[in-house]
Amino acid sequence: MSDPKHAVILVYATSHALRAEQLLAEVGIQGKLIPVPRHLSSDCGVCLRIDQSAMEIAGQLLKNAGLKIQGISVI
């Protein structure tokens, strides 16, 4: 079994996912909006997929920007 390469940022609303994507792109972290994997949550229809290696930096950046997220999970 190979190691996961991606993580998803779970958010409370689609607008938060769009804002997170924008904030991360400004510092060079590329993300992609994808449907939330159902085994993780059913609250919001989209989440932001990023490289797993950027998890900690992304989480701290979003926290510093005041963007509330549900969490970051490895997929």
C-alpha cells in the first residue's frame, strides 16, 4: 500500500473553500476544489485538496487569516 499524497481541507461553506484556495494560491500552495469524500463529512459539498506536504503550512496560514475550517485530513 502506498502512502497518501494528498490532504483535504474541510470547511463549513463553499465560500470558505474558495477563500482558502485563494489564500493558499497567494503563497504558492496549489489546491483543487473537489467533492467532500463522504467518509469524512456530509456538511459541505466541497473541500480543498492539497499536497500532503503542505498540510501544516496551509493550516497555519488559514488560521492566521482567520478562516475557520473543520479540519485537515489525509486522503
